Amino acid sequence: MKKNVIGICPICNQSLYVKTLRCDSCGTEVSGEFELSPFDLLKKEQLQFALVFIRNQGNIKAIEKQLNISYPTVKKNLDDLCDALGFFDVEERENVKPSRESVRMKLKNGEITFEEAERILGGL
């Protein structure tokens, strides 16, 4: 039974490397030190979310429906996925100013309070 490749060591949490590649058809083996892709380093749940996101071409409503989760949960999963893939760093995220529309949507979806929305919009 074939198993999925894991990218993180279960003992020390460091990245793992592939040492040998083998062709089942002809038996050829290639040895070396091969890096895994960023997707190989994702947790199973993150990879599943990424596949659903791609399958639905980023349509949040379709993702909500397929996974039976709310908009804030989709957004949180997407943020977690972007973090895991190294698309964000803390400094970059803090420097991004939210738009009035994004603040309005967060307020509407219950992600922030009215007071938080006022504070954010006061800084724009």
C-alpha cells in the first residue's frame, strides 16, 4: 500500500528530504537529496482546503457550500494556507491597510465588533 509523502519530521518538526526515487515500471532508482514542494509540507487539512479552493476557482460561496462552513472559516483557512505556503509574513500583513468594503464585510459577518470597525476606519 502506497502512502503519502510527509514533509515534516514527526520527531523534531524539521523539513524532510527525499533520498531515493524509484520507477516501478523499469526499476530505475535515482539517489540524491531532493527537496519537497511547499504543498508537501502542508498539513492534510490544509492540502484538502487548497484542493477545494482550486476546484472552486476561489469562489468563496462555492467553498462555503462544499465544505459546509461559514465565510469567516473560509477566510481563516485561506489565511492559514497562505501562511503555511510562506505568502505572508507578520510585518507584511501588518502593513496592509484594509479597504472600507473589507471592514464592512467583516462587521457584517461578525468577525469584528462595531468599535473595532470604527477604530480601523478611523485610521484609513
